[in-house]
Amino acid sequence: MATPAANPLSAGVTAELYRAAIGPRGQDYYLRQFTRFEADGRAGTSWNWPAYWATLNWLMYRKMWGWALAYLAAVLGLALLIFGVGKLVLDYSDTSALLLFLLLLTAAFVVPGLYANAWFYKHCTDRITGVLRNTPDVKQAVFELARQAPDSRRALALALANAGVLALVLTVVNWFQSADSHLPLLATHEERPLAGGQSGQVRPLAAGPAVRVASARAAGASAPAVAASAAAMAVVSAPAVVPAAPAVPAAASVATGPSPLMNTSDRTLAPVQAESTPALSAAAPAASASAAATAAAAVTPEPVPAAARPALRASAPRVHYVWVIQVGAYAEDANAQSALAQVQALGLEAGTESFDSPKGRLTRVRVGPYTRKAEASKAALRIKSLNLPVLVIRQRP
């Protein structure tokens, strides 16, 4: 009694056609898998290591273009659905996003490893059927299948393409890592227009109330005097038109003369008063006296005890990145200070930083840092309303 062949596709016309369609690499392995599929009557699951480690390269080497496009569309579509729409709708945490990414990465490798042989079996069967339909002669069909099968030249071309893509990715990664040092030079040039001024000219702006009150506190003034000074300066710099007050006798002005803090701020605010409304100059003494009397009873908030600050800092969550807003880089320190005063007038935490550049010594104004990009973007919109240059930069804390 004759023993049947262990592999029915190892000989005969069918085996010759499949070998020609598979190509010179991996013929015995794929013929064993195809034999099992024919015995079962369907293409089931089996493991394919090349398709697991390099799915896209394996599909391109085997000229399975349709499968390659379907694989790319599935991976990119799922990534967009999970990290785009899903993130906006569900707003899950960073830990959940990392777990979903690992799950997607696992599926992108494991699924091709399990079904690659079934995909290749269907691909080879379709190719053989198409060639036999156009070439009735079996030898001619074998020759045509062998001519279209992948060879070592295709493997070399794919290796070179992978090396080029890897070099491009490394270049982009290196550029992004050094982006923080390049962005200040690329984003903003010195002498950008500030608050409607011309290039190279900055309109003199009075320091914000918060800055002047901080200066008064540093000078040692009492809390009622500081509060009165802040209220008076807010009244003087307000854009609303104040009705003209009755004339105040000179003797009353001498008796209730403004404090030294008011004398200093009056000299600072002289250009602003001249530009706004003449009625403000006449109403300023009465408004200052009234505001001082009203704000004298205000209670200044108590500062946070120094002992509590380390505990608050220690309990803060760990962040991998922070966002800062750069508001220009200037060669003239006066321009940088003017931009800083405008930003601080919005109540934002800002400061200046000097650095060397190919253009010489520059001073840049920075706001922040912020732990969330949404907060930085919201602050950037407020700064843009001042016609100042704005650049949101991500950096490590």
C-alpha cells in the first residue's frame, strides 16, 4: 500500500505554479501552510515571524499592495479615532492614553503575524488564476509567475528605503530636540511693532498698577498708603470720562497734599494724562483724596507663610513638559521692558531673559510657565490683543 505524500503541493503542476508565485524565498514554509489550508478547506490562522516584525515591509516585498494600503488605513484610522476623536469626546487621562497606545501597537503586530499566511495564500491563488486565464500554457504561466515574484533585488531596495526613512526620522527628531534654541531666533526679530508703534520705536507706556504697587511695597510704604496710591492711579489711568469737579481751594490742596508715592506716580503718568482727557487733570486731586479715603480701610491679603510653600511644591503633580510664551526678542532693553510692562498689566506672570545670538546680545520676554497647553494658548490670545509677537514653546521643566 503506497504512502501518501506528506506535502501534496511538493510535486506536480499545482506545486510548480505555487512555487513560481511564492518566489525563491520561503517556498517550503509557505507550501506547508498552503497544504494545511487546502486540507482544512479554508485559510485559518498560523504564525508568520517576518510579517510580525515588519508587517509593511513584508507586504511590500510580497507585492501585496492592496493589503499594504488596507493595513496602513486601519492603523492610521484607529489611531485617529482613539487619540483624536476619542480624546476630545471622552477626555481620558494620560495613563489611559498610554494603555490604549500599547493596545493598538500590540494589535498592529499580532494580527498580521496570525493572518499573514492566509492573506498570502489568497494573494497567490488570485495571481495563479489570473495568469492561467490569460496564458493557457502552463509553462508560460510558470514563467510569468516567476518573473513577477519577489527576488533579492527587491529585498535590497526595501533595505535602502528603510535606511533613508530612518535617517529622515532621526533628522526630524534631532531638529525638534534643538527647536527650543532655534525658535527665539526664527520666530521674532528685534524692533517688532509694539502696541501700534513703528519699527524701531516703542511708544512710552506707563508701568501697570500692579508694578507700581509692588514698587511701593518694596519702598517700605504702609498698607493704607499703598492701597490709596493704587486706587488713585487706577482712577487717573481709567479711560472713562470723569465729570468736572468743583474747584478746590489752594489751601485745601496744601493741607491734604498728595503723598510722596503720588508725586512719583504723577511724574510717570504725565504723558498718559496729556493724551487722554483734559478734564482728568482738574479732577485728579479730588479723585485722589476720595480714593485714598476709601482704600485706606481696605485690608491687604496676608502672604502665604514661607513654611507652607515647600509642602505645596512637593505635592504638585510631576509634569514632563511645560509651555512658555515668548513675547519677542529685543536688542534694546527699553523695548523689552516696554513689552514686559504691557504683559504684566494683563496680570500675567512674566520676566526677561538675556542670551547671545548671531545678532548679538538679545533680551526676550517670557510668560509662564504653564503645565497645560490650553492655559498657555488662552494667555497667548490675550497677549496678541496688544499687537505683540507671540510664540508658544514646549520645553522640559
